[in-house]
Amino acid sequence: MTMKQPVNLWTKIETAPASAAWFSWKLRFGKALPDVQAWFLKKTNGRARTVPCPLGCGCIHRVTKDNFGVCGCGDCEEIALTAEDVQVWEANWAGLGSRVRDALDLEHRASPFPVARVWQIGSFGGNALRIVLVVQPDRTAFREAIAQLVARVKERFVVLVPTIAHDDIESRELLGRVNAGLVGLETNFDVLAGARVVALTTAGELFSPYLPENQGTANAAEVTRVFGLLMKLKSKRAGMKAPLYDVFVMVVLEDKSQREAAKACDCTEGTMSGRVKELREIFGRSIQQLKALRRPILEMQTSVKGDRRQKRAPGSRAGGFADGGNSEEEGDGAPKEEYIYEPSENDP
């Protein structure tokens, strides 16, 4: 039988319902409930009519007047509930935004948007950059929220999301049109005992690359420099556990967390942390600053790939281009047939 993978805390927050019985919140957050209750949950006067089955079978139990949870399928046993268990609590997204704002010491410029589950929680660099929290239940709703933000907000902004689960090419393209950033709380914040939300990096490192004056420094020469270094890393992939090139693609271009990248590379999180540190030293930029160059790097990848396809010799096999000579490597040491990274099932 396949073991069910544990769900991390930020995913539980992102997928939380608007309101639920206290019994449901206990099932969702488990031992972490005391650490999120103070800022994420708000008590109401409502009484729940149903609660989920604690066995996780998907059944819904009807709450009786005597506070018993009775399952309609007839297979699950009744649940003895307390008056507290059936009290309704709401998800407090504003509370989450406040904790994130305080952890980053952002300017207090909070306001709701005329878009569901979207809030400005603060600003950075005076009023130069709006920091916007977006929490959506699925990818379709996320894309719609991003489209609304791009259409409505005239100032620069960065989107904060609990996880990047809903991020895709379409949403990135929309954000790229207005030079907006996307930052996941999962990789940049921790929830600690005592209801503390702490930032793992500074607001400056997270948001400075998206300020108008700093984005101007991401010129063609800098993108070319980073892209050239990346291609040289590619030629050194063989025989290396968690190759630096692959780590760059996953952590920077695909915006995976270090934990996700470690799992994909079948290595420890300690090894992945060391690889990320190496990347910062090689490129002379923080990971967040490299992420700010993601769009032009991807465009350069596409451009180079297109040029090489156009030069393919008639009748040559895939990857064989009529660009002079039969050498297996380019001048920078990168193998011809691996010049553009295209992940496959066999990649490490």
C-alpha cells in the first residue's frame, strides 16, 4: 500500500476552508494548532452541523443535539464531541498577513483588494513596492487573481503565496509583463512554538531586486554573464550528486524549495543547502536576485534553442546542427546536445 505523504503546514494553511468546526481544525493542524491559532483562526458564535471523519475516509458526520457525530454511510462509528469541538472558527487571513508584515518589518500599508482572497499587507522601499498576499484554493482561481492584479495595480508589486503549488507558465508570464515578483512563504518563513512567525531572510534580499531602480541593473550584459556561467556549470554535471546546473534550474528557474529540490535530486537537505551556497558564490548574487533574472534567462534559453534548431543540417538527427565542425562541445565546454536543459524521467 502506498504511504500517504505528510502535508506541510503552509499547504494546510493555503488549502484551509473559510470556516470550520474546531474539531476540523484540530484534524487539519494537529500538534501545530496552538502555534497557528493565535493569528490564523478567529472564533465565531456559530455551531457546526457537520464534522469530517477523523479516520480520513472522506465521510461527513452529522452533529446531533447531544454533540455526537453520526456518519450517514453506516460504516463509521459515532464520534463523541464536546461543545468546543462543534464551535465554528474562521480562517483569519488578515492575521497571517500581519504576522508576515511584522516578521519582515514592512511599512504598514494594509488594504483589501476587490479580488477575493487578495490583500495588500504592506509596502517596501517607501511606497515603491506593494507587497500583496494571494491565497487561492486552486490554480484556476490563482490565475484569475493574478490577471486581476496585473490589470488593476499600476504600481510595482510582489505577490506572496503560502506555497508555489499554483504557479505556472501562464501566471509567470502575466507577472513578467509588469516586472512583478512571486515569493513563497514556505521557503522563506518558519512557524515556531509560541505562535511566532519568523522570516528566514530579510525584506531587502526578498524584495530589492523588484524595485524599479534595481530592475534597471538587470541589463543584457548581466543576463549574458549569468547565462554563460550557467552553461559552464552544465558541462560539469557528470558524476556529481545534485549537480549545480540542475540545482539552479530547480531552485531559481522552477522556484522549488530546497526540500523539494533535495527530494528530486535524491540527496539530503544539508547537501542541497551546500549546493545553494555554492551557487551564491559562483554567481555573486543571492538566490532571490537570481530569481529576478529568471524571465530574461528563460528568454535567452528560448532564443538560443531556436537559433540552434534553425541551423540543423538537413537530414541530421535531433541535436545535430550544421554549425561548423563535428566537435561534441561548444567553446564554453557545454555539450551540444545538452545545451538547453529539458528535464526527463532519467535526469538525476
